[in-house]
Amino acid sequence: MTTAGGTTDGAAGAPTLEDFQHWTGLIGRAQQLMLEAMSETDGAAWASGAGGAGDLPGLADAAGLARMQAGFWQEGMTMWQRMIAPGDAAARSADADKDRRFSAAEWREQPVFDMIRQTYLMICEQLLGRVDAMPGIDDRKREQLRFATRAFTDAMSPSNFFVTNPQVLQKTLETRGANLLKGLEHMLADLRRGQLTHTDPKAFEVGRNVATTPGKVIHETPLYQLIQYTPTTETVFGTPLVIFPPWINRFYILDLNPQKSFIRWAVGQGLTVFVVSWKSADASLVDVTMEDYVLKGMLDAIDTVRDLLDVPSVHTIGYCVAGTNLAVLLAWLAARGETERVASATFFTAQVDFSRAGELANFIDDEQMAMIDTIAGDSGFLDGRYMAMTFNLLRGRDLIWNYVVNNYLMGEDYPPFDLLHWNGDTTNLPLKWHRAYLTDLYRDNKLVQPGAITLDGTPIDLTQVRTPSYVQAGREDHIAPPESVWKIRDHFSGPLRFVLAGSGHIAGVVNPPAAGKYQYWRNDADVATLDEFLAGAIEHKGSWWPDWMEWIAGLSTDRIAASGPRQPGGGRRAAIEDAPGRYVRTR
């Protein structure tokens, strides 16, 4: 059998003497080059005076650099010893790296690829360690460097390249190169559409097998469509529910299929459910700002429902950025003495205090702002594919390089996956709003400064919000970290229930009870920090949705017949078209 390492003994898979000499020399030279490059970079920075000796680890004292070099060589020598004298394979596997990129047995059983893997992981550790050791830089800059370093090392993984991935080499031999030809077709198709493909593009269609909960569009503006869903119970709660999804994504993340749909589930609980479907930005929306989304969007939808059903107030849900803006609306209503319009507010993974906003904060420096302006050009709106790539970069190992390997190198077919179909169904954003959102909230954190933000001439103050609130965070959320979501408690003044769900930004929210997955934590004690919350929290298996429904039911116990205006098109507003409407299909 012939492999990347040359001719091997098919039974044992051991390299020949010629193979061993070639690869040990090559990998040894690679390690030498890496160490020399690291040392030369430090020396050049010192000589140029770029920021002074304190900018790079090891330069403030020569002993620091010597320790890092010694550690590098010590780890390298340990790997050489393993390659020369492999020893017991079972003992080595106990220390095997758990990285999914290297889960295939070939990465450990074939000495050449085991060496490549270990060398790569050692270099990654060294590079990230150097960032963590840098003195004299603030936390934000350090996090930006750490993020950039992780992105670079993820991109340079040997699993991403043909000649250093044993599975790709084996697949190429088995298919006589057909995998590479098919992978090239995939890559060229992605280049034409300007976006990485994650799932079979023909497997899903909005209204056919995603976003299928029955309902009607009953109201439409240039900014959004309002969908009312058909009740499935004979009676419904008197207070309806209005859901505001983020306009950086399509609303049907909450209606993927009947089994996963939060919307369908909420209807089945006896709620009259309305959902806002935002229009993807085009030339008609270039001047839209946060004030428009809050007042001409969210408030208009609330008042439309109140008028249609003749009710004093509604329950509301805001997901992600829509939750941020829901908090703005609540503060605006409080400042004007009109809080009776909203009976309750639920926040799905939403932030109001951006002091601990997580990795998205790495995209708000001057260079990133300039790049956003360049991408938008004269259009006045930002192509949704840019935002999709931004979110993919936050999990580049899973959402970029995993697909490069599987679909470009291995030539595998795309799997049908509704969540990934939604993830690639991008929406455009008004540039003016997007820039203000990044600078005013992520960079300057104005929302938690009383009076720093004004809507329609009214300054707002989050501490005036007393609306009953349910706040959900995801324990593994990388977009809205739980410690950031938690901080809403530091600003709201009304009754508030905080729930920490298992998983992240999507799976932590879209977790139907029937699935029996994950868990959530509650702690009803008066605690000041997330750490205190966790220390005394009670873990509950499964979905948090029933807990939320119990909370909602405790706020409005009256039930009425599901007839008249409770049926889409049955009131003063005639149905415009069937759900999910045409705005969700607009590109």
C-alpha cells in the first residue's frame, strides 16, 4: 500500500527507513523554522521600537524568552522520543488529544501523521501562550489578538490540507481522485454564490418543509410583516404574545419544523401568537435606524395587536438584537408613563450591557468599521453574507474548516439540515443602523448610561423598567455570553426570573420539551452575580419552555374562546396572504 509517507508494510503500517529519514528531517526542519521565526519576530520588534520591549512576552527580560524556547524544545524532544520508540499504543491513546479534527485513528496510529498532529498542537499552544503572556496591553486588545491567533491556527490546521490529512489521502486513493473533482465543483459553486454552503441547498424550502405553522399575514409595513397564527385550542389566554426575532436572521429559527417549532408549541399552549417577519434591507431601508425598528416596528406591531384584539397589553419576546431593542422600548414606555401596553417581556439570549459582550466585540475597531463601509459601498446596506461569515468566524473550526475538509477535500455530499439551511438564509442590514449598533452599544455601551440614548425626543433609562421579565441565557453561548446576558439584572428594577439553559445561542433556545435534551438552571434566591447564581442553582433536566409557560400563565390566567379576531383574518384586519409571507422570501 502506498501512502503520503511512501511505501509501508500493509499489515503493520510502519514507515520504512527511507520514510523515517525523510519525514523526521522535514518535521525537524519545520520546528527549527518555527522557533527561528518566533525569535526573529521578537528581535525585529525590539529593534524597531514598535511599542517598546513590553509589547511582546520574553523581551522584558531575556530569561522569559529563554524559558519559552526551552519549553518549546522540551516538548519537541518528547515527541521525537515517542516517534523513535512508540511504546504501548494503548498507553499513548489515554493521553490522546480530544480534538474532533484529529479523531480518526490514522492521526495516532501512523507515526508520521501523529508527529504532524502533535507538532501543530504544540505550535498552537506556544502562539496562544505568547498572547496571554504579553504585558502592557489592555484586555480588549489581548482578546482581539487571542481571537486572531485562534483564527489563524484553526486555518493552518494540517487537517485542512490535502497532503497532511491521512483521511483525505486515503479517500483520494480509494476514489482515484473523484473526491477532489467533486470537491472542486463544490468550491466553485460557493465562489459563484459568495457564501460557504453547509447543507443541501435543494433540501428545504420556506413554507414547504420549514416555517410551516399555519397562519396569515394580517398587517404589513415597509419594515415588517405581522403574522398571526391559527389557534389549535378551543380557548386561549386573553393576553396575546408578540414575538420579535432578530432582523439579522430570518424569523423561522423559531419555526424550523413541527417538532422543533417554538411558535407551534406556544400556539398549542393556548397563546394567541403573532410574529414579526422583518424585511431584508434594500435601497428603501437605507435610512432606517434603531428608532425606526423600535417605534415603527416593535411598537407599531404591539399597538396593531392591541387594537385588533381589543386588549390593553401584550406579552412580548425579543430574541438577541431584538431583545436589546425590546429593552429600549420598555425604557421608552417607562419614560413616557405608558408601560401598560406591555404585560411582560421575555429575552432570549439578549444583551443590554455590553461591557462583557464576548467575541463579537472583536469586530468593532476602526479597521473593521472601514471594512464594513467598503463592503457596503454606495448601496447603503450591508450584504447579509458578510454577517453570515462573521458569525461563522466565531466558530470557524466547526462552521468553516469542517466544511472545507468534508465538502472540498473529501468531496462529500451536503447533508440535509434545517438549522444550517436557516443559518445560510441571510438578510441584509441597513448600514446606518448597523454602524450605530456596533459603536453606540458594543463599543461605547451607551444603553446602560441613563439619558445617553434618545428616541423621538425622549431620553431613556433602563433602571426605570419595571415590566415583569423572563431572561434566558445559554451556558455555552459565544454570541451573547451568559455573564453578559446576566447583567440585565443590574439595570432593570422590576420582577425578573433568570434561567440559564444548556447549550448555546441557538440550541439553548430551540430546545422543545419532546426532545428531552439539555437542561436548565434556576436559582430564585436574591443573588448578585452569575457565580452566586450557579453556586445555588437547581438543575432541571430537559427544556426550559414549560418553565416559561408556567411563568406566563401566572401573569394572565383568563381564557376566552378562540374565535372572531383570535382567528387570522377573523377580525377587523383581513388576511393579506398565507404565512410565512413574502418578506421572509425576499433576498
